[in-house]
Amino acid sequence: MPRASLISCCTRLHAPTSRLSLFRRSHHNKLTPSSTRCFSHNVIADFDGTLTRYRVNGVRGQSIIHGILQQGNADYDAKREALYEHYHPLEFSPLIPLEEKTKLMEEWWSKTHDLLIEGGLTFDAIKQSVSSSSIAFRDGVVELFEFLEEKEIPVLIFSAGLADVIEEVLRQKLHRTFKNVKIVSNRMVFDDDGRLVSFKGKLIHVLNKNEHALDMAAPLHDQLGVDNGEEGEENAYVKQRTNVLLLGDHMGDLRMSDGLNYESRISIGFLNDNVEKSLESYRKAFDIVYLNDAPMWGVLEIASQLFPTEAS
Ligand SMILES: [Mg+2]
């Protein structure tokens, strides 16, 4: 294939047909006459650069983790920016061992969260930040979510960013919510005046988001009315074998499914940057690779093959 066409916007590099058919067969086996719901399937998606566009109008789109939030206090915005300047190069340094890097990321995220509290972040500032941001979803994300909602297939969006900000982005940019979509990210607690007072639960940073799948999947299945198994069987659903469709734009995103006991996984990688340098490793690591802000139509097509209607 000539290089120019290989690196086009919508390139789908390969499709593992045998794995797709195994996944599909397993889907059909799970259907019973009384239920057409696909409770044994999960979609796990990264947010930044996966559901959202990497470039907007030719420039790098704003990241949900760093850059989007203006907390209405210039001093604190500057302090968070200074942390970014210090820690961001460390995040990508090939010289720092993983254990040490994990500690550094915890340090960075904790300090950032403390600054958001100290600087008096309000929910109104979040709304304002999202409304003036350049963040945009890939084409076809709404249609993909609608399809998965209709099939009652849970979608876990994993992010090291802020759940409340992501939810606001979904509200403002997609103009709707989906009952099958759950955000697995850092969750804020606001007081009655809408001012941030603390964070809930365990800190999720770039290097530990895979540790949360098991904890986070169960409540979503409860929410969808999924039978979680016999009483007393904690997290029975997520302990059972499942099929996973995973979407990510980073090699580390492949680990998002580590906490799930999956039988089959189809991984879709979005390669947004350094395409020529990273192409080979992405092709090896992911089952299917899309390049350069490709829309979600191909993923929707794959999802409709993996999760067909009962009659098909
Ligand atoms: Mg990402």
C-alpha cells in the first residue's frame, strides 16, 4: 500500500476475522429466549484522544487532564501549570523506572487536586471552562453510544482526569446523557455553594487507571438492572468471564481491561501522533488501528458485528 494512502485519515489497518467471529459466537451463546440483553459484554474506552479528537482545527485539542480547567483564580492556574511543566517531562521519560514514575504521578495528581481545592474551584467554573474549551468528540461517538445503549452494553470511560469535568463535556458537547455510560475517573465533592471541598475515592492517575475496572464495573451493572448473581456473591458479574471491546490511544490503555476476567478482547488503537514512528508497535499491540482522528464509523461497524441483533 502506498505510504500516502496508508497514513490517511480513516485508515483501518487490520481486522482479526477469526477473533471477531469467536467474540460473535460467544455473544450468541449468551442470549437466551427470555433475554436479548448482552450482559456479558463490556466496552472500555479511554477518553482523551480516543473519544475526543486529538486535533481540532489543525491544532492539538485540549486535554481533559491538563489544560481545559480554568479555576477562576489566575494564581492557582499558574501553579498548576508550573506542576505540569515539572512533571510532564517525567511522565514520558524513558529513564525513570515504573515504580518511581508511579510515585511521581501520584505526587503530581495529589498536588494538582490540592490546588483545585485551595484555589476554590466551583462547579460554575467547570461549566465555564468546558463551554470555552476547544474539546470536541470524534464523529460517530453519539451514534456508537446510542447503539450500545440500545443493546444495554455497559460502557466504562476510564480517565485519569476529572469525572465531573468529563460529564460536563458530555452534557455540553453531546447534549445528552446515556444510561449505559459510566465515568471511571477522579470524582469531586462540592459543598452547598458549589465549591470543591474534597475528592471521593482512590486517586486515579495515568499509571493506575487499570486497577479500577473490577470496582467500577459492578455498580454500572446494578444500574442497568443486570443480574449480579446470587446474593452474597460480591461482584459476581464482573468475576464471570466477559467479552471486552477496548478503545484507546495509548499503549498503556491496553491495561484498562487488566482487572476484568475476560474471555475475549478486541482492542482498537487510535494512533494520533508520531504515526510513522509508532505505526509498527501499534499494529503489533492492537487488533485494529485507526490513524489521525479517524471517525468512529468503523468502530460502530465492528460493534454491530460483535453485538448483532438477535435475528441476525
Ligand atoms: Mg488518551
